[in-house]
Amino acid sequence: MLFGYEALVVFSCSLAGCLLLYWTKNFHLGRSARGHLGGAVQSAHSTPTPRIGGVAIGGALVVSLFFTPTSMLDNYSLFVISLTPVFLAGLADDLGYHVPPWSRLFAATLSSVLAVALLQMWVIRIDVPYVDGLIAYAPIGILLTIFATSGICHAFNLIDGLNGLSAGTGVIVAVGVASIGFNAGISDFATMSMLLIAALAGFLVFNFPFGKLFLGDAGAYSLGHILAWFAILLIDRRPEVTTWAVLLVFFWPVADTLFAIYRRSRAGRDLGQPDRLHYHQFVMRASEIVWLGRGKRHLANPIATLIMMPLISAPVLTGVILWDRPFLSFVWVLVYAALFVLSYQFGLRAVKHFRKVGEQDKN
């Protein structure tokens, strides 16, 4: 079924929804392009663009309920319901009703609380001796689950800075989760992941490479929430699936978020205040400074996404290979964390060097 008519129907619904939003943009652009006229701190483009692509994806996911395997339908339906707080908070922000970052994070936390309450499911192990005994205590396991899932939810919004980046990362992560599910003998789980991929693919037709429609906060937060709970379901259903392998699948959005927290804390800045210092942003600037030249943002943006995809895919592939090997997965988490920080620092210095050389050449 993985590439059957069900996925085609979900893809078509997502594509049709995006097409409708694009065709009617003159009626809602004043609201749906809020903060994305090049003035937002994190903006990577200059053309007014609707940022409500998450609405089309959400509609396609509702359609996907009709094709969800019976064994997964109850769980899938419940965590689609749990999406409501974070989706509405994100949509309100997308439509110009300013919702501060901390309020959106609170909505993500509320969605996670709802998911725990509805699914009666939470993390009970992280494959660390002695620590697992502590996490098995329900209040601690529930708090860890809420913290982790709301954090991943927020992380997908933080990486939504280039055409196709957040949705493309979502596709890669969903493929990783589906592959681990398949390896663990949960074919129905793989089917659910493929339906999500189909919905994202319909949106990507309009989002990549030239950004005719953006995911928006509603889409990015919802994507993070769904994928995070796919991971919780996977770990819950198969004890042999190591949590560290799942962390490898989610490595890039998690690493980018944790590093942003560290960076802003060290600079004494508000943790909720956006900046232009994310990994993908300096990759885009590097492509402009070193290769494309100024005034080529419309090319640098999608090119940076293409550069990022192999970097995002590498830990995902590692997690899929090591899905039932906790120690090796843990070691590779440390390896990728070191590579992330070192390559970020190296890249930042390289950008500064080439910028300085360029300014000297002008003089």
C-alpha cells in the first residue's frame, strides 16, 4: 500500500488545497503574509507570500484518516485531536494575530499534555541503566515526554527558514520513522508515515524551490507534533527500538534548537527572540558570499536547502541502521553532535573570512 492509491489521494488533496490557497492569495495575502515581507528578523525572502500551507496539509491529513490501518486508527485519531491547541495558536500567528513565541510553546505543551491524556502513553525508558528506573516512575516519564514532544514541535518551527527545509526535513524524518517501523515489524506504522509524506509532498510542489506558499507556524508546529508522537508510538510498541536511534532520526531539528538555546543564552539574549544565526542561514549566506554573489537570494535559498538535505539525512540513516543497538546509537549521537558544533564554528569563520576578503577587493 505504501505507494498505492491511498497515498495518491492524500497527495492530491494536499496539492488541491495548496492550489486553492495560491489561486485565492489576493483575498488573504494581507493577513497570510504577515511578517514575511523581508522585514522579519529570520526572513529569507522579499516577496509577500501566503504562509498558511499548513491548512492544506491539515486537510489532507484529515482525509488520511479514511485510509489509516484499523490497528492504528484509534491512536491516530486521538493525536490528530491533540493537535488542536498548537494548530490554532500557529494559525492565529500566521493570520497576523501576533502570538508570542512563549505562547506558541505553551500551546505545543498543551497539545503534548492532551496527547498523553488521550493516548495514555509516555516515555518509560531512554536505554540508560539506572536512569530508566527513574523514568519508569510515571510522573517523571510524563514530564519527560511532554518536554521532549513539545520541544520537537517547536524545533520544526525554528528550522522553517528556507524553501522546503522544514517540510523536507519532515519527509526525511518520516521516512526514517517508517523504516524503523518496517524493520521492527510494524508495517501499519510505516503506512501511516507514508500518508504523512504524501501530504507533505503535495505542499512541497508549491514550496520548493521558489516558495510560492509557506508552511507557516500552524504547519510547522503540527508537523513536529505528529512526528514526535509517531516516535512515541514506535518506542511504546516495540521495546527493541532504542530511544537513541529515534533521537538520531530527529537529530537535526533537535541539535539546531539546543544550539540556538545555548547561543542565545551565552549572548544574554531572549531565548524566544529570533535571529539569523541558524545553521541553514549561514549556509545560505555562504553560498551568496562564496559562489552566487549578492542579489541572488532567490537562488541561494533553495540551493541552501539542497546543501542541507544530505546533512540532515546522514544521522537519520544512521538511526535506521542502528535501530535496535542502543550503545552504538548513543555513540553516534555524540559524534554527530560534535560534527554539528565544529562544522558550525568552521563555517561561521569561513563566511567571515570570505566576507572580509570581498570587502577588501572592493576597496
